[in-house]
Amino acid sequence: QKEVEQNSGPLSVPEGAIASLNCTYSDRGSQSFFWYRQYSGKSPELIMFIYSNGDKEDGRFTAQLNKASQYVSLLIRDSQPSDSATYLCAVSGSGNTPLVFGKGTRLSVIA
Amino acid sequence: DTAVSQTPKYLVTQMGNDKSIKCEQNLGHDTMYWYKQDSKKFLKIMFSYNNKELIINETVPNRFSPKSPDKAHLNLHINSLELGDSAVYFCASSQAGVAGYTFGSGTRLTVV
């Protein structure tokens, strides 16, 4: 059974701070890693993806992958109240393996 | 122009009824999915269709039956609805070589 684990939160950070969201996965053969953001009552939207070990930056977001530790993280710099949402980590193996999602971490950015 | 559209957005029905949810994507993607999101926000894969063929069928009750008339459409039919079927159902699509899935806006199903 492939599993993706996340701390459910809520994670509260002050405006302007760095929010750090973590995710671990059980399947060592996983190859693709995604972070989705989901606002309450809305659908998940893709914000970052990473395939290789190391860091990948896009604007205020940085995804970090460590395959040896089976660990993925998302850093949000200069957090804004509009970043308040649930962040879902998703992991996929090769080919047509569908994404397996974690239960999400609820982030609250306090103004 | 909506990329992945689902109808209806809300569905309230009584136990024992049969209902369908429709999904259409205009992205030209070759794979479509149905996910169920429970009250604790856990998104779980139900079905995956690649070029109209079922390639994944996670352990969902056989009261749920996906139907794909063509690669742009994936509908979900549910027989004999139960209280535990209440959830938000998301349709999604993807294309080989393109990162991630595009999700529809979801169908909130409430069984009373």
C-alpha cells in the first residue's frame, strides 16, 4: 500500500515568515512529486512539481526532494494571508500510476 | 473556457437512489480520473481511464461504475446510494509528458 504522510496542522505562521510543509512517502520507486494548494470549497491546483533530488524554486515557492530519506518539502517565503489553504503532497510512480495524495496540511498565515 | 468541467456541482439525493456525475475535458489529455475527497480532505483515487480503457480500479464498491464514451468524457454512475457515499467527487485529467493533473471543480454529493 503506497502511502503519503503529512502533518494535518494547522500550521500557523505570521505574515512575512517562511512556511515549511513536509511530506514523507512509503514507495521507494516513486518518481514524481507534486504540491497542490486547495482553498476551502475549491479544487486542488498544482503549484510545484519536482522529479530530481535537490531544490527547485519558483517565485516564493521552493520544493525540496530527498529520495534517500523519502522526503519532500515545500517552503513558502514571505508568507501572505492569501497563502492560507490546505497543501496536498502527491506522489506518483512510473507510467500511468495515478497520483497518491497525502491528507494535506492546513496552513494559516496570520496578518 | 473551462478545461475540466463537472456537472452537477451539487447533488442531494436520498439513500437507495441512482445518480450520475458527468465530466468533460477540452485539454486533449489522454487520461482521466475520478477521485473521492472525504470530510477530512483525503483525496483517494477511484478510477483511471487511459484512451477509454480502464487501467486502474481501486477497491471501490461495484455500485460505482465509470463510463467513458470517448477520451474527452468520463462519467461516474452510482447505484443504490448510501450515506457513506457523501463526499466531494473530483474529476481530473492528465497527459503523458505534462506535469500534474488538472482537476474539475468537484461535485458535492450529499446522501440523506
